[in-house]
Amino acid sequence: MKALILAAGYGTRLTSVIKDTPKPLIPVGNRPLIDYVVDKLQDIKLLSEIVVVSNNKFTPHFQKWAGALGGRICPIRIVNDGTNTPEERLGSVGDIRFVWENEPLRDWLVIGGDNLFDGDLSLFVDFAISKSPAVTIGIYDIKDIQAATKFGVVAINAKREVISFQEKPKNPLSSLITMCLYYFPKQTLGYLGEYLSESKAVDAAGNYIQWLSEKKNVYGFQFSGKWYDIGSIESLNEAREHFNR
């Protein structure tokens, strides 16, 4: 199994705060945001490598960051998707495709580099493996219907199968949302080609997950504790307050 950290965005909504720093390298509690993601991944015993996909502008930043980490149980590799501006960006789905096209067939754990949570990632992986060859996604109750309009909203049954999915709905059915956290068994990687043959929506991974949930078997693992999607100054400040304690 390999892990892919999505870190190729340009952080346009946080420009006034981060300027020339990639969002996953923003300090939270005196550490870069991505460090918390890597800490979670280091607990996954089956993981052979962590791949961080960035853009041409910020790849040197991540190379410097990775070089400063020193010896880690799981090696870290930086991949450059070749884009230079927000207008050129490949999007989440595009970056997943970019990495997978150059890798041998294997299981992948995909996670957003701007996700911050204190739940146990190893429990998610154990659950996902038990449901393989189905895809498993991370879900979280944000407990705010209005805030849910900014995310993918899901419903699951007693078996924890995803039975409905709304991508950024105007009128959410609940506050149970998707995190940018996905487990793709190797048997499912070909689904991405099917999706791209039907859709040109490569920016948001949620569109792909919605398509998967309508055509394939997808499970949801619900996290407890705190979770932050660092997409605004407000969410960044909330995360800093929590993780500075």
C-alpha cells in the first residue's frame, strides 16, 4: 500500500495569510500542517511509501520540508505535476490520475494535505481493508447543516454502505460530510478511467466519489474527535486554537 497526499493546490483563498507558502506547510501549533498528516500515516504498518504531489511552483518547498524530516519509518517522495498557476492546476482527480499513471498497480490511501484531524487513521485503514475490494471514504458529522453546503454530504446504512451522496448541495439532507480521505484497493483503480470517459470534472474529488457511490460499492467510516478542512482563514484559526493547546 502507498499513500498519496494531495498538495498541489495554490491556496488562493488564503493568499493574504500564506503568500508564497503552500497551504500544507502553513504552521499549526509550531509545526507544518502536513506534519500531522504524516504522523497519522506513519502508524499504518502496511504502508511502503508516502507520495506527496505538488505543483512546479511549490515542489522545492516540499523537497526542503521532506529533506528536513530526517529518518522516517516510511519514505517520502515528492512528485511535481508540472503546473505553475491556479489556472493550470490539474485538480484533485487530475493529480490522482497523474500519479497513478506512473505507478505499478497497488492499493492507495489518498488524503488531502490540508486535512487536520485527531481521529485514529489506523482504524480507518483496518475497516477499509475489511471491505476491500470496495472503496472506503472517511466521513465526519460537522453538526452544521449550513456549513455542510461546502462539502459532499452522505448517508450510510447500518452496514455503513454509502446510500446517497450530494456534492456541495444547496439543501443538505444532513450534516454528515466527506473528508478528503479515500482508500482505493488496486482492483478499483480502473474506475477512474471510466469516470473520466464520462465526466470532465477533475477539480474536486467529491465529484468522482459521487459517481462511484452511484455505480459501485462504497463504504463510509465515520471519524469522531476534531476535524478541520483548512480552506479559509476562519478554519485555520480554529485549527490553530485547538492544536495549540
